[in-house]
Amino acid sequence: MLFLFTIMIKYFLTYLMLLSASLSVFSQNTKIDSLNKVFKNTDSDIRKAEIFNLMADEYKSIEPNKTIFYAKKALELAKKTEHFIEQGTSYNNLGNANIIIGNYTEALDYFTKAQIVFEKELTVVSQSNVKNVKDGLARAYGSIAYVFMEQSSYDKALQFNFKALRIYEETQNSIKLLRIYNNIGVIYKSQNNFAKALIYYEKCLFLQEKLKDSNIGTTINNIGLVYLMKKEYSMAFEYFKKANFYFDKFPNLLGEADLNYNFGNYFIETKKLDKASENINKSLTGYTKLNNKFGIAKTYALQGIVYSMQGNYNDALTSTEKGLKIARELKILDQVQSFEKNISEIYEKLNQPDLALKHFKLYSEAKDSVTNAETIKNSIRAELNFDFERKELLTKKEQEKKELIYQEQKKTSLIKLTLSILLTLFASGMSFLIYNRNQLKKRLTLEKELAVYEQKALHLQMNPHFIFNCLGSISSFIVQNSSDAAIKYLAKFSKLMRLTLEYSKETFIPIDKEIESLQNYLELEQLRFNNKFSFTITKASDIEDDLVLPPLLLQPFIENAIIHGLNPDAKTGTIAVSFTIVEESLICEITDDGIGINKSKELKKSLVKMHKSMALDITRKRLEMLGNTKSNNTDLQIEEINENGIIKGTKVTVKLPLQYQDKL
């Protein structure tokens, strides 16, 4: 039954936006009248630009065309006065207006321009205005994320939400943080990544409890819905009860209607149909009071399902047809498709095959329409992404070009002024010093780039070494095991190779990708060694998803632990891999309960020599080169675990600088 929520959520959010707009029209008109009075008494072009932007923001939810009108006036004055904060604000307002009228391509173009203006201004703005600039930049990032979320481009939406998140965390803007946490939770839920959705919903909840926010019931209801979608019914019920408590404390008619709808779904899933009917009727009453047609339609659908499960097909048909009528009125193709299918099934149970066939055909037509609409949407999404990336690049290049011209003009003016004041000899000396400085800067830049290229070269050396070792393992495994086991091993090896080759072109990869690669490698080695060892991989909760590290950096240490570290006399061994953040550094630890470093060298000295020279030495060199490019914030320690004089294994600790995807 939960698919109804998934189909309808996007349209429901749009409806809420329109409802909120209608409720705030009166107060907005009052603010606009006040701004008009202030404007008439203002002579400053800068102040006029600020007022135009405020008026544009007030009109965005009631008359987006007026938002565009006033934002363009503000932009014209901001450019005239070179007031860059108001320029960026104008671009943000223009982008928001284009979102409301459905012009996502134009919206992205304006948000990108706002992003570039604020990013540039952040480097030169005075301390008194830095918060305004950061808020404008975070607003641009969040708006870009919203456009990509609307187009189901979830990876890009997450990327820009995380950029906004870091700024709001820095400026301690709790209200904006609530929205970003919630938006990230919505994206992860849309991807059915329930674990991460819960993390960000709970971050939002923690902040709401701290601020005593009146919308806390809605967040708790969302958490309950995630547990319901995971079919963890007891947890879902507890959160729904808690949400009900907060709705009693902070009345919210729409939130209560949503909660009763979710309760209805819960009782359907747990086969308590009488309670389901009771909550569905409460939900229907709430949506009707709000004249929320979308909510009414989805509740009729749920009511029809309950009647069908009770065998009351005539009432089921009545409810479903009511919902279908509203869905057609709202032109929601997904919903029409679902209703037609349900009606066809009801007529089939009523033994009316002609009507069942008729509505099945209507269902098929609706399904084709949905498919065609999705195909068009995918095409638009691809075009939008390409156009955004192209425009973003062109706009940045144009901005860099203008900045270069501006800097050159500024430098030329300074040189002319200096030449008019100083003697010829002194001017010649200054020119010589400037030339030397530029040469030194170029040399330092080339040295830094050389270090990066050497790091990439060392990374590329790891790929043939890693593939060579895996091929050797396959050969050994095929000789020692059955063909079925070998096929299973080869399938895992194929997946691992695909990941390895995919990451080989990157200098850094997200931490979740590295964990996925290590997981596959350890599962492969478990097969090879007949489950002689077990393993765990853990990541601290404060590590964000866009944290990155060099690929294939930890694999040689894990390989060494498996082949040379685990105790050959023990039946099983254990390997633990953990990732934590300590004092602005990423700490990666690999521990085993094997025989220790010194004993391993004594037993397998001849075998270790080549392995160390090819893998561990390359990895040490990679860490050294990474340290050279990241202010020496790297370290490697390999030590035995000694408890009361008894060797309990080996621990490898790798310290890396914190790197994030959007800062590479």
C-alpha cells in the first residue's frame, strides 16, 4: 500500500506550496505597501536595489511575473552601482520565480550566476558583510539542489545540499539547517536509502527539540513513515504516537491529516482493518476541511483498498471512483493509472468482466501516458544537466576572464602611477622584482602540479600490481576449489575489477566508494581462504558522505594482514577496518589478531620481500607525495598489539588530511 505515498509525494509538496502562498497573501500585501512607501522616500540607488529585491521576494509565491519584474530592476541598479551582494540576490530571486513558473533551465542559469557572484564576493567582502554573502551563497546552493531534486537528479542535489549545509553549520543558521537536513532526508528516502534518511531526519529532529520548533510533529511523522516503509512496524507505531502527542501540543490540521493517513497505512499493513478505516475517515475529514484535493484523492484510494480487503466491493468501487475523478481533475497521471487498475480489479471481483476489461484498457492507456511522460522527463533532465554543466563552465570562464582583465587594468594603473612618481632606475628595479616574483610563483605552481602527477602515477602503479595479485589468487582458487565456487569467485572478482578500473581514473573517491571496494575485496579473500577469517568495516557517524580519500590506499595493508598477519595455527582470524575523524584528520585503522609483524617476517621472509617492495613501498610513497601536497598532514604507523607481553596481532594506522568532493 505504501506505493501510494511514493507516487503522490511530489504533487503533494507542490500543493502545500500553493496552499501556503494563499494563506500569506494578506501579510505580503501589507509588506509590499510598506516597501513602496519606503521606496518613494529613498534617493540612493543602492537602497532602491535592496527594496526592489525585497519586493521581488514578497511577490514570488503570489505573482512570480512581478518577482521577475522587480528582480530585473534591482539587477540593473546593482550593476550600475557595482553592488555585488544585491546582484547575487537579484539572480537568486529570478531563479526562484522561474522555478515557480516551471522554467528549470532558466532557473539553473540564474542560480549559477548568483553562485559565481557570491563566491567571488566572498574573497573580497568586508567582515561586516561576510554573513550576508555566505547566506546568499548558501541560498544559491540550496536552490540549485532543489531544481536537481525536482528533476530526480539526486546525486547533484545531494552535492549542492552538502555545500549549503557546510555554510549554514559555519554561520550557525539553525532555521536554514532544519530545511537542509530535511531536504537531504527526503532525497535519501526517495532513493530508498532509509538508513541515511533517518540520520538526517533525526538531525533535524534534534535541532527542532533544541529550538522547541512547532513543526516537530511533522518530522517525527516522517521518521515513522520511513520505519513503515522499512516494515519495522513497532518503531513506526511508536513514532506515529509521538507525532500525535506533538500535534496535540502544537495543532496542525494538515500534519494531523497526514498522520492519520499514515496510521491508516500502518493498520492496513498490520491487518487491523477496523482501525485503518477509523484513521482513514479522520484523514479524509482533515483534508476536506483544508480543501486539499490531492489529500482527499489519495485517502479515497486507501479507503477503497480497505473496503476491498473487507470484501465490501461496492463501497470500494464508490471510494475509488471518487478518487479517480479528483485525480483526472488534477491531471495526475500516476494516480489515474493506480485508480484505473484498482477499479478493474474490483469489477473483476464483482464478476463484471466487461467493465473490468474496459478499465484495464484505461489503466493501460494511463500507464503508457506515464511512461511517455517519464521518457520526456528523462530527456529534459539529461538536457538540463548538460546545459547546466556547460553554462556553469562558460559562466565561470567568462567571470575569470573579466577578473583577469580587471586585475590587469588595476595593475597597469598602479604601474603608471608608480612610474609617474618614482625615478626610472627605481621603476626598473621594481619591474625586475615583480618579474622574479611571478617566475617564483610559476615555479611553485609547477612543483605542486608535478607532485600531484607523481601521486597519480604511483596510484596507477597500484592497478597492475593489484590485478596481478588477484589473477594469482584466481589461479590458486580454481586449482583448490570446485567449478561452482570458482564461478562465484570470478563473479566477485569481476565486480571488484569493475570498481577498481572505474576508480583508477580518479585521484580521490568518496569514502563510501572506498568502503564498497574494500568490502568486495575482503569477501573475495574470504572465498579464497574458505572463510578462515571474518571482518568488519565501520565508519563514524560524523563522517559526511562527500568525504574523499585516494583509491586503493588501504587495500595493500589489508592484503598483508590476510596473507602474512593472521595466525596460521588458528582456525579463524579477525580483521577490523575503521574510519574516524580526530582533530581535522581522517584516521583509518586496520587491525588483525594474527601473529604480529616480527613473527610474520621470520616465518615468511622470502615471500614478504617482493610483496612489500611492490605494494607497501608504493603505498608509503603515495602517502609521502600526498603529504607534500597537503601540508604534511599524513602519517603511517604499523605496530604490534602487545597485551601483558603477549602479541595479540598488528595494528596499521593511516592518518590522512580531510578532503571533500566539492573542494578538490
